[in-house]
Amino acid sequence: MRKIITIVFLIQLFWFSAGAQSLFENTVSQQQGPQWNGYVRGMGYGGGVDHDYASLFGEFSLQSNYSTGNVAFVADARFLSGYIFGEQKTTLQLKEAYATYQPGKFSVSLGQQIVNWGKTDGFNPTNNITPNNYFFLTSNADDQKLSNFMLRTKLQLTSGINWEVIAIPIYRPSVYRYDLFDMGTNVSFADAVLPAKKFDQGSLATRLSFELKGVGFSLSWFNGYDPFYGFMVNPVVWTAEGPSVINSAAYYRKNTVGFDLELPLRWLIFRAEAAVNFTKDHETAMSIPNPGASAVAALEYMHGNFMVLLQYVGGYTFDYKALTQPELPQSNNPLELMAYGEKLIFYEAAQFNRHIFHQQEEWDHAFSLTARQQLAYETLELTATGYYNLTSEEWMVRPAIVWNAAESLSLSLGAQWMKGNDGTVFSHASKLMNGVFLELKTSF
């Protein structure tokens, strides 16, 4: 049934885009030639426990956009060479590459695109479109965003209301280097099997946005594979040295209903975002989170060149049941001890998955605080971000300074420290991601 719905929906989209010329009055914009820009940068990030140099690379980016009449394109190509977690990497990546056709109030875009949904900063429970490479360490968090091949359509219903529909035929997950975590000498991660490239394995999303006088908000729905995922434990193999544990990433589908809001007040801007996620088979699979709700509430204050942003990040798990730690048997029977060992392995893996999904408790509460100050006629920018999870007691701080030495030259210096109790995500990630970074960037 899902396959039929998907095929019919895609046919309708293509039909709509082909017939849009006759449905809407053609709007011709002022012709512009291709616009070219880009940058060259050197980046160093290091000082962690497991790697003296987490990232050392040079990167060249060439970006272009073009519009004439009712057609346009965007392209962003990046060439990188250097060392990432001790491995030599030389990559050529199309960060984005898509074409757009806009006959009047309707537009259709096709290609590799990055789409950001939601109105809060850094924590976006309604944004299930864009995957991230969380282990690409630079001075700018936006560098971690990955593009999807997608068909994206927009319809301007009124001057303040637009309707957006996105179809993603092939799943692209986020990048989590769990294989870099020290989880035991006999624990390893195998390559994951991605969902099949079929119609019924794609994702659909839609959003209705309102930008009205004094307030902006949107309603959204997503059905597909979550870019955010956990892992599963393959059958344990016992050897003379003990148990051999092989884990692998496990992807899951979900339905998400979301809402976001932006409300300017006298001295503040209030932003909020909330989503309810529905999953299946979570009772039997540790890699699938329980259905649940997540929300972000933010207050932003800006005065001149000073800005401070306070955010609350919360979550609630439906049908929550605490995990029961297996008990060590009283006897020395080898079979009973082996059975206990396997139960303990699966228990610890399930517990770590719950930390990944922020479902280690029924309620999850966290706060983040960001402050930014521009000085010296906006040539110097000081920023600092802090995060603390009250439920898991994990914390992170990230100070940085950016010096815009010239119109096309900037120097960034900063650091990141995170810490968590044993068994938490931050306890493993801190050994890789803690450190100091330095970036020298020239733009053109």
C-alpha cells in the first residue's frame, strides 16, 4: 500500500510541476549572470585523548548560483585533503547541486539539497530531512550538514502562507563513528546494510508555514527513515579469549508530527519547537526508540552587538519501562555463566542505545546557553556555548574567537570540552572530540 501511495504521489508532483506554467502567471525576474564565490581554508583540530590530531586538512570550496527568468541553480563543490582521525582522506564532495523552476507562485527543485526545518538553534526536533556528519570537526557546525537527493516543491498560497512537499527517494543516514569508541577489546562494528533503493523505502515530508504579522509558525509531517539511528548486536560468538561482539548500525522508520513557532516580543524573541514521534517494533528491537515527544523552548535577547540565547531541551518517552540488569548466577556452571555474559552484553548495548535516543529515563531535561559579542567594529567576535543535561549529567562547553582580519580573511580559534558519566555518549565522544581548533580561511 505504501508503495502505491508513493508512486501516485510522485506522479502527481511531476504532473503538477509540468502543468504549473498554465496554472500560474509566469513571473520573469531580472536576469543575472552566474555568481561565483568560495573559500580556501586550513583547519587543525586536536588535543583529545585518543588522537593528538583529530582533523588536519586543507579544503577548497567553489560555489555558484545562477538565475534567469524563472529558472535557477545552486552548486557547491568541495575538495578536501588531509587527516581525519589518523586516516589520510582525499575527497571531492558535491555539498549541494540542484536546479529550480519557478513559474509564478509554484516552484520545483530537484537534486542534492540541504533543507533545514525548525526555528530553534542546534536542537530541531522537526528537522528530519537533513543528515549530519557529526565527526567532521571544524569551527562551524554547519559544515556537518549533508545533502539529500530530493524533489522539493513549494506553493505560495497567500502572501504569508506557503505549502512545501519533499520526496526523498533514497535514504542517507547521518555519520556516527561508533567504531572509534573504545567499547572493549572484543567489541567491533560491522558495515551496516542500507535500506533498499525502492519506492516504498523513500521518505515523504510536508510543511505548511505561516509568516503573519507579529508571528511565524508551521505545521509539519514526516514519514520515512530517521537520519538519527542506533545500533544492534549481532549474535555473540564465544572464543577461547571470551565473547566476540559485533555491532552494526540499524535504521528505522517513523512518523513525526511537528510544530514550530517564532514570536518577537518587546525585548526578546521567543522560539519553540515540538514533535511527536511514532515508531513500531520498539518492544523487541533495542535499536528502535520508543514513541515519544521532544520539545525546545528558546529565549533570545539582542542588544547592539551582544546576543544571548537560552534554550530548554526536553523529551518524554511513551510506554517507558526501565531495563533490568541481569544477575550473576550463584553457581559456576559454564553454560549459566555464558548465558549471563550474553544477557549482560545485550543489556549494556540496550542501555547505550537509550542514551543515544535520550530515553534512559522517562523524562529528559537539558539546557543550553549561548552568548556572542562583537567588538572592534565587528572585526572581532567572541562566542561561548554551554550545554548541560540534567538527566544524564552530561555537559559540554565550546568557546571561540573569530578575527576578521580583512574583508576576505578570517582567523578562528576555539576549543570544545565535553564530559559524561561512564556509559554515556559524552563519556565516549569526549575522548575523540575534546580539543582545540584553529582555522585560517580566505574567501573570494
